[in-house]
Amino acid sequence: MAADPGKGTTRGRGAGETSKGGQAVKAKYGPEFFREIGRKGGQAIKDRGLDYLREIGRLGGEATKARHGSEHYAEIGRKGGQNGKGQPKPGAGRSRRPRP
């Protein structure tokens, strides 16, 4: 279903009904509401630490692997290898200097 830009989506709604989503919330609470949510979210991540981020990343990777299979990651690697042409980008990684 194609949605009219700026009108929200009509998925799961009757004909002519639309949802304004974040626009309605922004109009009701203002942009400061979103800033505060973002600040609280960022602070929560800092409070939980790096180990928490690693754990949720690992769990997300496992969920993706369960859903799409190992071939999904192999395909990503093949595409990356084709686009990169096997050559490192200039300035990427360590520079090679002759040893004294």
C-alpha cells in the first residue's frame, strides 16, 4: 500500500482514516518532549555500559541469524568484497612505515 507523503500510513485502518503518528505527539507536547526522551535514552545507555551494548548486539545478531540463516551474513560479506574490490581505502588502517 502506498501512503500519501505527510499523511501517515493507512495500514490496518478503514478508508479515509490516517495516523499522524509523531506529528500529533510533536504538536501536542512540542519538540522538547522528544529531546527529553532522547536525553533519557542516551543516559540509560551510558548507565548500563559497554557490556550491555555488546550483549544486545550479540542477541540481535543471533536473532537475525535465526531468522535469515548463516547465508545472510555470507551474502553481506560477498557484496562488501565486490564493492570494495579487495583494496583498502586510502587512509584506512595502519600505515606501513619501513622499520629502522
